[in-house]
Amino acid sequence: MDKNEIRETIARRAALELKDGDVVNLGIGLPTAIPEYVNKGVKVIIQSENGLLGMGPTPEVGKENKHFVNAGGSFITALPGASSFDSATSFAIIRGGHVNVTFLGALQADEKGNLANWMIPGKKTPGMGGAMDLVMGARRVILTMEHTAKGEHKILSQCTLPLTAAGQVNLIITEMGVMEITTEGIVLKEINPEFTVEQVQTATGAKLIIPTDLKPMQK
């Protein structure tokens, strides 16, 4: 699969996790593609932690408004009825448990639900941003990421990078499948038919639990 196919596979499957009326926060990068694949009839409210509730699609080239950007600095639009507010209010929404689900990328995740997504020691980083608040405040934390990085495991028995948060990840969606974090470990709930269970296990640095009712990955 090429990069575009991987991105679409993950974003399309992630969109199926959304329910009508959900307040959603999208991390930088791949998660921003998820709204493109939300089923018709499912209306979600997208929050940007820099102070917007009701974020719309990416504006057309040449029609950008310099006053409307997301937390990553990319141009966005606001839907009719959207509201804007200061950062303190925005984080009060997050910390108060009013975000139904956040979709984030990850450098590493592990079988305990730990997440590392903000720094690699020795490399310059702008800081953790709002990720720490999102993983603690959102009702569900779903990771949308490539299964490996240059052949290296990203899903581990234990993270080796500095953590963003411990024990907060609920679900991991990659191009290979859908994995749920449970008290027993990582359960492979759905598998992309393009891969075998053995291939998914080889690409994973933790022992996967394979249920008898393993399903093909939804689209």
C-alpha cells in the first residue's frame, strides 16, 4: 500500500467510530482527513483546541482567512453556528469531559494503553501542546497511525519514549487492522484482508490477542 492508500484506509475506518452529535477533536496530520469519510446523516461538531467549536472543511486555495487556523496553524473554515473563544475556555471544554472522542497520531503505543506522541530524546520539539489534556479529558482516545515506522514497531509491550499519558488509549486503527486496549492486552478486533494474522503479529511489538470472531476491517 502506498502512503495515500494507507491514509485513506485509516481515515475511512476511523470515521465509522463517529456517532451523530459527537464533539470531536482531531490531532495534527492524518486525523484531519477523517471528516472526509463521515457517513451522510452523521453530523459531528469538530473542536480545535486553540478556540473553535464548529470547525468546517479546509478552505479553497485563495479563499483562506488568516483569522481561522487550527491548532497546527493550518487554514480552516467555520460552519454556520460555530463559536470561537479563548484558549482557557477551549481547554475547560476538554478537561471538563465534553469531548466525546479525540483522534491522535502516535510515535508509540503499548498494551497498557500508554501513549508516546510528543518527543524523541535528542531531537528538537515544540512541546506537548494539547495532547496531554486531550488524552485525559476526552471520553475516548483513538490512535490513527501507520502500523510501523520504517519497519520499526510502533505498537509495543511497553513504550520506550517519554509518555504523553499512561493508560488512556482505547483503540488503535492502522492500515493493518483495528486493535482494542483491554485489561488482558491488545485485542485484534478487525483485520485488513490484505494482510494475514501472522503479518500483523510480526509488525507488532506486543503479543496480540486473536479472538475467534475476528472480523474483516470495515470500510
